[in-house]
Amino acid sequence: MSDAAAPSAFSAGQRLGAWSLLRPLGRGGMGEVWLAERADGLYQGQAAIKLLRSDVGGIDLAQRFARERALLGRLSHPGIAKLLDAGIDTELGAYLVLEHVPGQDLSAHVRQQRLPVAERVRLLIEVARAVEAAHAQLVVHRDLKPGNVLVTPEGHTKLLDFGIATLLDDSGAPAAQLTQVAGRRMTPAYAAPEQIAGEAVGTAADVYALGVIAFELLTGLLPHGQDLSTRTQFEHAVLHGELPRMAALRTVPERSQGPGRPPDAARAFGDLEAVCAKALRKQAAERYPSVSAFIDDLQRWQQAQPVSVRREDWQHRTRLWLRRNRALALGGSLVLLALSGGLAASLWQHQRAQQAAREAELVSGYLTELLGAASPDLHGGRQPTVLQLLDRQRATLRERLGGEPAVRDRVTATLVKTYHALNRFDIAVALAQDRLDDARRQWGPSDARAQDATVELARIHTALGSPAPVVALLAPLRPALVARFGEHSAEVTSVDYQLTVALARLGRFDEAERMLEHARAAQPKLYRPTDFEFVFFGQYEQVLRSLQGRWLEAERLLLDMLQRSRPIPPQFQRFGFVLERSLATVQWRLLRDDGPAAVARTEALLARIHAFTGPGSELALGLRQALAQHLQQLGDFDGALAQWRAIEAETAAAGVNHPLATVPRQIGRLEAEVLAAGAAAPRHAAEAEALLAQLDATPALSGPRRADALLALARVASAPGAPHPTLQARLAQALADPQLGQALLPALQARIAAFEALRQGDAQAQQRAAEAAMRHLDGLTEAQGIAGWAARLHVACRQPAGAPVWAHAHAARPPGLPPHPLDGVRPGAPCPWRF
């Protein structure tokens, strides 16, 4: 009995973890795919579950399946189906829970809609973008075909089934061993010659498969083996046959399957045919050096510009003709000589394309060396991690490409984005600054490459929470970007988002409002009202309102966004979690949840985030940190300490060890220990000194985040039990940095002034600092909850009983608040140092 006819080992209603099977969706070489729904009540949703066939189980296959699980968890791109969950059931075996993508496969969609060439190229570029993203994670798909691409009802592509992909990782055996478990797994019609020959397979195999898909979309036919009946004949055609000319295929009857011939098929003749021919070369080294280069040529065609390979395709076909027709070639040489003068006049059109191709070859060589460095022999017998490979090549970047500034710029830009995506902001910010400095020296500040480098560096500073550099970089650049892209372009709007947040973090609210209005005006020109991006614009406004202390407005914005965006499209799920985290943070400032309710809310949301990103993501850790701060303001210092310890543990478990991530979290945990103990011990002061030294060695941690970390250490150094004058002096010097002071909101500046007055033992200065903080909070449009109450108590605690300020302080207690440590602040009692 064939696999297709064999009865299923699974049935509707069976449970796998939190999921219940509904109906089968399909069957492949590894097993079956079923539609399933969430059945544990945590949230509603459907997914596609991929189940291993029990009859092909075994240790090696289980290893391969585990590797596929780790692989899919690493890939995050709107055009790639997401991994939602995974596990091993004792009865049903291993399974993956994947995003369920409604829609048709690529061929069926194109055929049914009778799409013209331009629309087919647009879809092809979307698919290639997803493959490009996978290659950036050192992942090769190796089974690209229209059946592994779905087109959603909105008209966007989603790439499926990375089930036979290769990953260079640190999690066990080399991928080349694991992919041999079930033999050669490929679809011959889309397999590259090296796959058919059983040779080593790399990214060039995916380039070839994209070439097959492109040829099929543009002609309705496969490039090889249209009338061949056996697999052997087909493989021989792929290995030895020549690529037919598209014009010659116009008389070939259409296949009953496949995408069908486009109504304007003649538009593909010429440039697009040359692109296909380049991607479909027999030798991997002769194809496009990367998927990015393939995309570049498709985009040149979209923009009516010459593609880089048109002349190369003519030369390649000429060489093939000469091999077949030596005698005719000799006789015709005089004619060719006569024609060469006319041809020379047009060669200048190809010079820029040739330069681009040469640069692409250099980039390809550099990335090939990066992949070649994955040998365990170069790493003490261990399989290297992605970061180790990147670090190895980064060290040789200037030496290798010093004489090729354009190539070095492209490679550096890729490295910056990769380190950024890996949350290695410490490396990304230094590389981005080097790239910007080089671009300015080489081409001048007005060159597009220098502008792009400026925007990328600002984006990293935004992620670091360093607003001053963002404004310094982007504010003077914005007019040039408007001239280059247009006032309401996506590029300028992205800059406006960053400037809105940065200016708000600096307390320059009027300027932030103007930037926000610029971005608001662009929304209807860029998106439809139903698009998630249109709705998500409110996130930038709510950040501004939160920094202004307008918490009720921020809450209304977030509730409205969440209502309008549901159900959140799968490709925007991460941003949906950002909205939910933001809502929790805002509502905790408004005291909507008591401690137990906040903890329960956090754990429920974390379960969903972990299923989406895995443990240890910045998304999850940021939520825990917000919970810790909420518990701290409620006076639950033990609960806050437990959260900080969980944050440290999850950070370590995720393998994150760079100081930009670890030092602020260690400082947060240390401060929480002192607050929970009610005093500082000598060991706390010693750890604070060590952390301050690490902070000094991490200049990329700047702005408000640096001030928060320094002030947390200042609280430790000034806590009862073990005051540390030397450490206090060092902290005061760090907080007095003029560049730091210019980047802080008034509330942080007031806290710095209060620490300096406490350090000096100046009671009058302490009183003035407390009054300044209270005036700032009183000037806001909304009551500031516990923060406002604590500020009034700091003013009152140095005043005698009966002073009017005491009545004002007690009146500021938030209504409905459970018993709180601040209730014990009375005349004659110490000032509340923990708030």
C-alpha cells in the first residue's frame, strides 16, 4: 500500500499537549499535517500540527526532528510560517505546532487569478525575501517549490516546511549528518544539479530552486523534462540538458497543473529570461552569489532598469553554441568581427551592472568563507555558534575588504543588522558607527550610503534607550531623506517614529508632538485603515502619553488598538505581544491590578510569549521587569526580588552574557535584595562597586537606562546598614556627567539632585530636591498614584507634626490601595528611602 493510501495513525479529537486535532491537511515523507485548535482554554486559536510517522521512528530521526524544532524556533520573518509550540507525546510521538496559514498554494493562486508577469514577479520577490532571511540565519531550505508556498487571502506569500533544512548551530551533530537519515529528500523538478548528483548542498541550491519557480511562473512550464516519464530521464535532463528559450515554449501546450502561462508572457522575454538563466546555471559557482543578488535583478526589472546579467546571459549562451558548432563558428567569425564595432557602442550600459556583479562576487566570497569557517576543526572540535562565525569574520573585515569600500559597506551593513537581531547591541553599535564614519569619509555625508548608515545607527540607539544620539543623528538628516524619498514615505515615517520617542524621552514634548503629527499624516498614504501597521501607529502615541504621565490616555489608546487589531495577523504576533505588555505596564501604573492579579496576568501572557519566541526573549524579560517594578511600588519587595532573580536565571539560560543585557539586570536584582532586606550589608556594597566598574566599561549603555542603573546603585550605597562614602562619591561623579544630564527627564534629574544632597548631608538641599520632584509631578495632567504620594511624603517627612504638608501628603494616598509600607511614614519617623 502506498503512503498516500495508507490509513492515518491519527484521528480527530486526539490531544497533543495543549492542542486537539481537527482534520488532516496533508501528508508528506516525514508524516502527516493536521489542523488543530487550542484546547487548554488559555487562548483561542488554530494551528497546523506536523506529526512524525511512527513507522519511520528511531533515534536518528528523533534527533533530526528535534533539530527541525530548534531551527523553526530560530526563524522569524513575516514570510515564514512560525513555530508556535513543539513536544513529544508518549503515544503519538514528536510533533511541531506551526502557524496555520489560510490560502492557496502559489501555483493554484496564480493560475486561478490569471496573474500577469508583474504580479508574479512581486510574489516571487516575497518568497525570495523569506529565503534571504533564512540564509541570514545560516539556514538552507533545500526543498523550495510552489507547493511549499501559500498565498494568503490578502495576497502575501508564506513559506512552509523547513523540514529538510540545514543549520550551522551549536546544538549537536553537523547538519550534514542529520539530513541523511531519510536519504535524499528533495523534489526532483526543483532540485539543483548538485542535489541530484548527491554532492554538497548550500545556499546555491535555493537560488536554483527559485530560478525554477521563476521560470515556471513566467512560462507556465518547468525548465526541464516536460515530456519525460521516468525520474532517471528527468534527472539526466537537469544534469545535462540545455535551458530552452522562453519564446520557443509559446507553442508548447500548457500543463493541466502548475501556474499556467501569464496573459502577457512575452514581457518575460529578455531581462527576466536572463535572470532565470543565471539562477539555473549547472555549476553552483556560476549562479547568483546570493538570494539578495537575485532579488536585486528582479527589482531592477520592476523599475525598468537593466538587469545585471543580461549581457552575461548572451555571453554564456554564445559559449554553449560555440561548443556545439565549432565549424560554423569558424566560418562566421568574420561576420561577427564586423558586427563587434556596433556592439561596442552599447557596452557602456552594462558597466555599472558589471561592477555590481563584481561586488556581489566579493560579497559571496566573504560569506562563503564565513560558512566554511563552520568546521569544528577550527573551533577545538566543537560545532561553532552563529555568533562565533560572525565574530571570526568580523575580525578580518577591514583587512580583507579594505580596498573595496562599497563591498565593505554592504557586508558591514549585513553584520550590523545580524548583530542587532541577535540583541548584541554592544557589537552592533560599534560596527554601525564604524560603517557611518567610513561612508562619510569615502563618499561624503550626503551620499545615500552614509544616510542609510546614519539611520541604522540611530535605530540601534533607539533599541538601547539612548535618545540623545537618536536626535543628534536623525534631526539634521530628515530634510535630506524627505528630498530623497518624499515627505510621506515609509523611510521618512520610520525616522519620525524614532524622533517622536527620542524627543519624548528627553522631555522635549512639543517637538515630539510635531514629529508624531508628521507620522500621523503619512498613515493613510501608506496603509489602509484595516492594516495592522495603521492601527499600530497608536503605540508611538501611547509611548509619548506615558512619558508625559498621561496614563489614562495611554490606556485608552492601547485598549483601542488591541480591539481594532484582533485577530492579530500571525506575522504581527510579536507586535501584538508588545501591545499587551504595554497595556499591562500602563495599567499597573494606574494600580488596576494588585500583586497576585499582576503575577497571574504575567504568567498567562508569558506562557503565550514563550510559545512564540521561546524562553529568554527580550519581550518576555521586559514583561517580568515591568512586573518587578510594579510589585516594588506596591511594597511587595520579596515578590519583586523573586522576579529579578527569575530574570537573571532566564537571561543566563538563554545564553545571553554581554554586559548591555546582564549588567542592568544584575543591578536590578541587587537593588531588590537591599530593598527586601531593609538594609545593605557589606557584601552588597562590594557587589555594587564591581557592577559600577562593569558599567564604566560599557559606554554603549547610556541615557535614561544608564541613569536608572546608577541611581539603583546609589540607593544601595546609601541604604541603612552600610553606607559607603567612597562608592557614593564615584556614583555622584558618574551622575554629574553633563552628557548624561542633558538626556534625562525632570523626574530623573530630581532623583539625582536628591542623591547628591543626601550624600552631602545637606538637609536643606534634600528638602529643595523633594519639593522640586513634587512640583514636577503636580504639574502633570493626571494624579501619579504611588509616585505622587511618595513625593509628598518626602516633602513632609522633614516637617514637624501639624504642618499643612502632612495633610496634603495623606490626602495623596491612592484610593482603594491595600495596606502599604508608606502608611508608616509619620512625623518623627525616617523618610521613606525605599520609595
